[in-house]
Amino acid sequence: MPIIRVEMFKGRTRDQKRAMVKEVTEAYVRTCGGTAKGLSVVITEVDKEDWGSGGELCCDLYPD
Amino acid sequence: MPIIRVEMFKGRTRDQKRAMVKEVTEAYVRTCGGTAKGLSVVITEVDKEDWGSGGELCCDLYPD
Amino acid sequence: MPIIRVEMFKGRTRDQKRAMVKEVTEAYVRTCGGTAKGLSVVITEVDKEDWGSGGELCCDLYPD
Amino acid sequence: MPIIRVEMFKGRTRDQKRAMVKEVTEAYVRTCGGTAKGLSVVITEVDKEDWGSGGELCCDLYPD
Amino acid sequence: MPIIRVEMFKGRTRDQKRAMVKEVTEAYVRTCGGTAKGLSVVITEVDKEDWGSGGELCCDLYPD
Amino acid sequence: MPIIRVEMFKGRTRDQKRAMVKEVTEAYVRTCGGTAKGLSVVITEVDKEDWGSGGELCCDLYPD
């Protein structure tokens, strides 16, 4: 039943997402109990232009 | 004043979204009171690659 | 698979929540397809002190 | 440490986002204390087709 | 129409929340346009036990 | 910079939360890169009365 949301910069590959969903799900079940079945992970990719840190946009802080 | 968020797979038409917003709003007002005015519904479409269930990506579980 | 979140003022009864979850779920399925099974609704009750509208706190705008 | 999320219609320029992140961060720190360092702002741009108000889609209420 | 969410540690007074909602709303309108009317701010207070940073709970990192 | 949110039923101990935050953070870094520093995890505990599944409240589906 748990829902896990991950907000991260754009640019991870599908393989990275696949591994992350698997390992984060396992980490949750190992520590909090329950089963993987019914555990959702929703990924939101955020553009550096849409992420601010310390009052500045990440596209300015970390240009590509 | 209430805010309703809907996360769903990509692929619904504008007509489906229009009907959903109308009927979900009506369902809320009918059961919880208040008026439709001021009730917001925000839709987030999620790619199957960005949705994990039971430790697997939905693009693997439900390929198109 | 869809996830619906509802943010609303504190104060609805369990019966209102029960009816709302049922009718909002039905409204979603009727308009967007799929089945109720696997559709989650998560309710967040918000205190008037924690909700601002137009720059003012709702506990000031709508005192009990 | 605080996290601020802003959901708004699509269409703001990068300069508007930059100014908004700066001024919202400053407003938070001025009123709630702490430092800007470590304060995140995440912007989500929402299409008018994905935003409902009063039971209607904003693309119908406010056509471009 | 915009929705702003603020997640922060528990412990701000009502006066701080009132000032924050007012100034954050003004900062948004000044930089992104529109009017304060219809702009919502939703505050979520998070316990240090429910906030992790760098893999550790904030109740361990910053004990009261 | 990534932000991970976990919504789960009430009732986990502080030790479970501590272990979960540690292992979920490590799982993210191992699969997606970056460092644990700056990665936030925010836990939201949800009452069974506030969680619906398949159109029913979890307090009805899974009574204590």
C-alpha cells in the first residue's frame, strides 16, 4: 500500500530507473515490513530550470 | 478550497479529463459538502517508465 | 493504479470520508476506465491555520 | 531544509522563475527564520488541460 | 490559481505562518503576475522524526 | 538534491524509520548516482481512515 515518490533531475536512463525502483522497494520492505506487492513508486523528473536551491535556479548553479 | 490531485497513466483524451474533473468534483461536493467553486483538480500524467509497482517498472509489466 | 489525493479542511466524519472515497473512485473509473481495484485515495486533512488563500490564513478568513 | 513546491500554469519565462525562486526563498527566510541554504523550490508547470476549477477544465474556462 | 506547498519543521507560530503566507504570496505575484486572489498556500509541518537528510533522521542530526 | 517522499500507514517505530531512511537513501545513490548528502526523505504517516483502496476505506478493509 505504501506510495514512494522520487523527484530527481532529468537524465536517468530506463535501466537506472528500473534498478532504483527495485532496490528502493526492497529497502522499504526490508525495514518497514509488508510485501513489495502493492507498493508504488512514482518518479518525477525535474528540469534544472524548475528546481531552486538556496534561492537560485539549478540551471544557473549547475550548468550542463 | 479543497484540492484534488490525480496521478494516472498518460493517454486519456481531453474529453475523458473533462468528464473526470466534472464527475470527481460533483462526487466530492455531494459527499463532503461545500460548493464546486474553488475546488481545484490537478492532473498529473505519468509515463509507464516512471511508475513502479511491486518493484518493477510498469513499462515492463504492461508493455504497450 | 491511479492515485488520487484529496486535501481538505479538518472536520469531515468517517462516514463522509467513506462516501467520498467510494463516489470519487466510481467517478474516476466511469470516466477514465480501468477498475476500482488498485485505485488509491489518500486524504490529507489541513488545519485552517495551515491553509492560506489570497495571502491570508483561513483561520483568519473563516474563524470557527 | 524546507521544501517549497509551486504548481502554476505553463508559460513563465526562465527569468520569471529565477526571480520567483529568489523572492519566495527570501520571503520564507525573512518570516520563518533559518537560511536560504538548503531551502529547495520545485516548480511544476501544469497544462490548462490538466487543471480543473469548479468542475471545468481551465482550457475551457480560459482558452488561449 | 497557483498552488504553493510549504513543508517545514514543526514549531512555527501562527504569526510566523501568517507573515509567511502573506509574503510568499506577494513574492509570487510580484514575479510571476496574476493576483493574490485564488492563490493557495498549504503548509505541512513535519516532525524531525519524519524527515531524513543524507540518510539520517533529523531527530538524530538536530536533537532538540 | 533528490527528494523522496514515503506515504505509509501509521505505526512504524523510530528505529524502523531510521533504518528505512538509511537504506532507501543508499538504494537511490547506488542506482542513480550522486551522494547521500543533500538527499531528503520526507515521511507522511497516514491513518487507515484516510486511505482508500478500491473505493473502500482501509479502516474498513483492515480493521485493527
